[in-house]
Amino acid sequence: MVQGESAAKRGRLIVPALCFQQRTNSALFSIRSRALPDDALLQACRANGAFTDCYTADVAGTISHEQFVTAFYTTFVFKLERAILKWAVSKPSTDAQVRQLASGEIDQFSAWTVEKRGPHQLLMSDMNGRTKSWLMVASIVIDDKPATRLYFGSAVVPVKNRKTGNAELGRIFRALLGFHKIYSVVLLRAAVAKVKK
């Protein structure tokens, strides 16, 4: 790789490689980048100028939204993020709270608040309102058998540049975009592994 190549470009190279490796192993469980569904709660963020993305994984059988949310936020990968938030911003969380979030009993979880719930989907906003996480499930059929498409997406809300007055995502986000893409794939892959158990 050429020295000095941007992190964003490296991310674009690595993520397709991860997806390709998974597809060659099995048609199921592959993780792909897709356009947002028309009914996705993230569409409103996109319409307001936010950066959005969408990753999917197809899993055999019927997986409920509650099962997906519980699996996603209790993977070993996400537990590392929860531990960091507990230490960095005093926002502890438990697996019991995850289950309450998934069932709709609570709308506050660690550093996130439920912004909106919809049929089989959930939109969470961080405590600063700068980033959002979205999870959705949809029933599909693969080889005449029931399956579930798991969706995971993010939004980064632009902020106004004081000098120019323009809404911008910021240098830090652009620098970390490659990492963000890789991390999104890792998070969804871990959730798929957990939901299969």
C-alpha cells in the first residue's frame, strides 16, 4: 500500500475484503453494505444531511428484533465499548438493561437514548446527539426457507462550522471513516455469531 494513503481509503479496501471472505465461506451470514431501506428510521437523518450507512447479514431462521438487539449490545466487542463508556463518561450499563431496552421497557441505555422505535427497528442517539445507531430485522426467504435479514446502520450528524457557517462532519470523523466501516462490520459479525448460538 502506498505510504501516506488515507485511513478512509484503507477502510474502503479492507471492508470489501472482509465481505468477500465471508461470502466465499457461505451465502448466509455474509455482511454487505447496502442502501438504506425506504422505511428505515435513519432515512430522516439522511434527509437532514447526516452521513449514514447500512450493513446487513442474512441469517437462517426467524430472529426477532428483540433477540437481535439483545445479541448486538451484549457481544464481547460491544461490551468493550460499554466498559470504555463506564470509565470515560460514567455511563455504566448491564446486560439486564440491554434486555429491557430490547423489550421496550426502558429508553435510556448507557450513553444512548431511544430516539424512535418502529416496526422491527430501533434508532438510538448518543448523549451529545452527534451519532446515532440503528437496528432492524426483516423476514426473507433463502432457498425456499425462512431467514432473517439483520440491519445495522449509523448516522453522524453534521455541525455548523463557526468560520464558514456550513454544516460539516468534521476532520476527526473523516479521518476515522475507514475505522468506522471496519468496526461496523466487526460489530454486526459478532452479533450474528451470538444470535446463531
